[in-house]
Amino acid sequence: MLKEFREFALKGNAADLAIGIIIGVAFGKIVSSVVTDLLTPVISLFLGKVDFSNLFISLTGQAYPTLKAAKDAGAATLNYGMFLQALFDFIIIAFVLFLLVKQLNRLKKEPAPAPPDTKSCQFCCGSVPVKATRCPLCTSQLA
């Protein structure tokens, strides 16, 4: 059983999957930082210096200056600012992955098409092997 597990763990697919997950987590942190630290402040500036983390609705009906104050008071809140932040993260991650896959597909070399192994007879339009000098169907001499 240990031998089977070692063979499974050392297969190329399992190792590639593990590397992909680790890189994905690190990439997610980078993109999240780009959104939180770079893009959200710019968007907030254009929207009148809105702090997305403090966009919430208190379900108790009481007003609180910040989300932290509402949570400290134990109030139930609807945190739509956090949702907007997660939505921005998702859109940017999806867009970056789209660009990455698009570039990888563009760089991927397509295999050269295989040379045809048959040709068409000019007299009967039958399919003839490329190396044939006579058509097996109509016995015409092929050029």
C-alpha cells in the first residue's frame, strides 16, 4: 500500500497539481493585494473616497460609524462592502487568468499538419496512395 501511494504521489500529474495549487494560492494573494491596495483606493477616489470595508447596513436599525464599531456592539450587519471587494477580486482574477491563458494559447506551437497519404485521381476522382503511379480504380497513368 505504501508503494502504491509513493507511485501515485510521484506521478507527474499529482506533482503538477500540487505545484499548480501552491502557485494558485500565491497568485491569489498577489491579486488580492493588487485589488485591495492598488485598485480599490483608485476606485474609491473616483466614487468620492468611499471605503468599501465600511459599507454595511445594520440590521438592528441602530447607526454605527464603522463596521468594527457595529461588530464590537454585537449588531447584525449586512456587509455589502465586503461583498463588493470580493466581487472586484473575482473579476480581476478572472480577467488576469483570461489574459494569461490567451497568451499561453498564442505561444503554444501548433503541430505541423501531416502530409497527405493519398491523392485524388484526375480522371476518376478516386482516392489513390501518394506513391502510386497508376490509379487502381481506372488504371490511368498518374503524373
